[in-house]
Amino acid sequence: MNATSNPQAAADEARKNYHEMTSPDGSVPGAMPSFDYNAEAELFPLTRGKFTKMRGKFTKRPVGYKRFTSAAEAIRFAVEELPPDLLRGAYLEVDEERFDANGIRQLYESGTYPLGRRA
């Protein structure tokens, strides 16, 4: 069975490739040295089923594509508002560069993140 016919194997392979690309300090060689948190951003959360639980309540429709006027707001929404199972499969696109859930989390935890963080 190859990775394309087995979703778990594909996920494991992607995780392995990501770890092979990162430096010991967790940075990705060749990644943007500075990130523009003010750039427009698009968030593509993983959608599952017909109902999504957000803020302790089920919504009638899943969270889908969202456009934000700033990447900082998109990152804040993804980390603080999306349920963890939707964040795991989400990706953020800023200036034609994509960031997976790990990348979104790194941008949120960065010392240059301009917004306050939820305590």
C-alpha cells in the first residue's frame, strides 16, 4: 500500500519530511526571515461533518474559508477560536506562501506577533 492510498501513511510521510527540513532550533531553512503580519490572509480550515462545535456551541454549518485583512487576525482566529481538530488540517495563505497548523502556531508564538495572546 502506498502513501497516496493510505491517508495515515501520507500524514506520517509529510510529518517526517517536515522534521527533516527543520533546523535544530525549529526554524525552516529558506523560510521568510520576516513575516508581514499586516498582509491580507486567507484561512482554509479543515471542515468535517455538518456541525462544528465553536465556543462550546454547535453551529449549523462548518467553518470554511475565511479572508482576513491582516495575517495577525487570521492567526489569532485560527489558534484561539478554531477547535483543535479543525486547526490540525488548516492552512494559512499569506502573500502566496502557505503555512500549516505548525507554521500557524509558530507565527502565533513568535516574539514579533503584534496582537495580545489569550491567557
